[in-house]
Amino acid sequence: MYLLLISALSRLLVSLEEARQVLPSSEEEFVFLSGLLQSKELHALVKVHNKIISNGKDEKFHPTLSNSMQIALEVLDVVGPRVALREECKEIFMLLQKPHIQVNAIYQRFT
């Protein structure tokens, strides 16, 4: 997909050069557009965009359970009284209260 987008950018650059004489634009505008289409920054943005699109379709980036919030709360109820007894209980208790876990659980609850 990335190569297709880069190829499309290259074709757009060729089309821009071909239309240069017939379009009512200044040399400054052509230089700007040509530089933009050839810039490493644009190519990097295209690459990042492509990664986001392809990873967004991957199920490993989405919670698998729709009731993850309820499960997290149940685990907190079970582990809470044992926090003082075992280091592992304290660790999981603290992890489940981190904001990114809470947001992920809330997001899954409403989707």
C-alpha cells in the first residue's frame, strides 16, 4: 500500500510538471508543490498513515471482551483485600487503576 501511495505521489509530480505551462500559476507555487510532493516529511506522513490504517484493521489492537470494564471491577473486588498480603495482588490492583486501562475499558463498554 505504501508503494502505491508513493507511486501516486510520483505520478502527481509528473502531472504537475506537464501542466506547468498551461496552468495560470506562478513559479513559486510550482516550486512549493514540487518540493512538497518530493519531501521526506510527506513520504514519512504517508508511511505513518498507511501503518495506522493497516493496524486499525488488526484485531490485536482492540479489546476482545465487550465486558472488560466489568471484569476489571470484579478483579479489583477480589484482589483489593489481598493487596497487603501479596506483592502480585498489589501490582495487579495498581495496574487496573491506571488511566489507560480505565479509558480502554470504558471505551470498550460503549462500542
